Amino acid sequence: MPRTGNKVKRSGSRNAVASNRSAAAAGRSISRDAEAAPEGWKATVREYVKLYNQTEIDRYTPALSELVKDRDHLSRLGNRLERMREAELMRGVTPSKSETRAGLLRISESSSGSEVSVLLELHVARTMEQHGRTYLEERCERERLWLASDEGVYRIVRIEPLVLERRPRYGLQQETLYSPDDHSEENYNMASVPFINVDMMPHFKQQRQGIRYRRDLAAAYADRWWNEPNPAYENFDVNCTNYVSQCLFAGQAPMNYTGKRAAGWWYRGRSGGREQWSYSWAVSNALHLYLAANRREGLRATVVDSPEELALGDIIVYDWGGDGRYQHSTVVTAFDSAGMPLVNANTVASRHRYWDYRDSYAWTEQTRYRLFHIADEL
């Protein structure tokens, strides 16, 4: 789609709600703002939200084929839905209801109005039934849609899902070997007297011993802040590990404050335009290496072989390419009726999502997991 002559608009309002109770009885309700919107490309987006929601129940793509002309995306979506369908069948899980709320975050229209691109946020809430019990699974995803008009009828010609779970924070710094015992100086000078965020650390003592890890508090924090940033912390574009570290800290895991980016596990905020926290606090691969290290005190964990061995407040990290570099982190916040963990995450905000992430565009056949059971006494 050409960019010249485009008008850009931004909107943070949610404009549509689609709700399905079953594949046979699909329905939707539209908020007042969307109902009052003029026909044209907005009507096409509203219809897309309705059909997108239907696929969350049916887990098939045919409903979208008339509206969406991007065959590559339909194939990509079809593969994802097939994984979801097979995995849920094996688990004995059935999605009985789905509600998708949509918000237009950014709109760009050509001067003629015949071409439009939209950044769409989709908040999906699915009610899952399993062996007579139900739980609510939620996630927030973003997609870019390109629409084109043919004789006044808009069709979606391209869809680009934003696979934020696949984007490591700090880019190439994720590749750098991280050692929890590396006390080398950074390329910039840290403040000589470190500022500790006292709101976050009212009883801070470095490497306190004999602390009980409060798994209930870690899970409660994760549920409180899964879909909005805690203003007491920085919020990153790639926020998954920052969020998981906050959950660990909320569970009373003690910080190991070293003042060195490549050592310890700590956070003290932003000062003078500088990011002042350890890589292990904010980078999935660094947190993985920190938790895997052998230490006798402070935040430590044991690698377990199966997800059934995990408890509330435990951590899972994800290596999408199977090359030993971990790009995503989640925290265990609940369990399904079979005792398998459900997790919360940020970046793609998720609540009580099944732990294996086979429903994610980031997932590949090469995906590997590292399952960390946090020590009960820290």
C-alpha cells in the first residue's frame, strides 16, 4: 500500500465487541461508538472482529476467506488454529464461549480513501470447559490490517500479526554471554550512591536469608497487573521478563543488587536517562541463566523435567528457535483440572494461558522450554 498522501489518525478507544457462545450460535454486540460509525472500511473491520471471534470457537478459517484476501495469512492462521484444536482435544478442553473486544490504535488512510491501514488490538476472553470445570483464558494481541476498496466494497488484502513474543529486549545484547558472577564495569558510569526504589523495597536488605517465597503473592500480583503496567516500574515495549521479575519480587524474592548490568538480579528505575536494572531483570535469556546458576542464597531455582512439577509463582522460559537462546518468560498463576500449569505474561498480555504456547504465532516445531521451580526458602 503506498504511503504517500496518507492521513494518520490515532485512537485508543475500543470500538467493537464480538461474542460467540457456540459455533452454531454466533452472535455479537457492538458498542455505541462502533454502531454510530459510518459504513465502509469500518464496517469491514467490525465484520472481521466478529469472524475472528468465531474462529476462536470453531478453530477453522473458512469463515474469513471471503473477507480476507491474504492467503499467506489464512494459511498461517490455519496452522495456528489446527495446533490449538489438536492440543485442546488432547487435553479434553472445549472453548464454550469467546468474546473479542477490538480497539483501533492507529489508522492511516490514503488521500483518496480507497486504501486504509489499521493497527488493531484484540482482547480475546475464552471460557474453557474441562472435565466439568471452567476457567477463563485471556490474551491481548495486535495485528496490522491493510484494506482496499473495489467499487466501494472494502476487503482486507493483507494482515500482519505483531509477534511481540519473538522480539528479545535489547536485540543483540540478548546474544551476549551472561554470567551471574561477572562484576566487570559497564561502558557508562553508574551513580556512586545507588538509588533504590523505596516504594518497591520497603524492607530491602541485600541477599536476606531464610525468606519464604510467597507464591500466592506472586500469582496475585501477576493477575493484578497482567493487562496494564504498574506505574511504579518502567514499562518496556518487550515487557515479558520485566513483568515476571516484578512477580518474583512481589512474592518476596530478594534482589541481589550489584549495580552491574551483567551481575545479580535487581531493579532501581531510570535515572538521568539511563536504564538502571540488571539484564536478568529485563531480558529472558539473562533471567534463564541467572535462575539456572548454582547459588546457595537469594533467588534460586531448580530445573524440573515436566510441567506437572511446577507450582504457583514458578517460571517458564521459551526458546522459539531451539538454538539455546530464550526470548520469552511467563509465570505460573493457575492450573487446569488436569493439574497442568496456566501462565500469565506481558508484551502479548496473557492471563491463565496454557503453558505450552502452541496457540502463539511465535511457536515453532523447534520450540524448547526451561521449567524453573523457585526455591521455597530464599
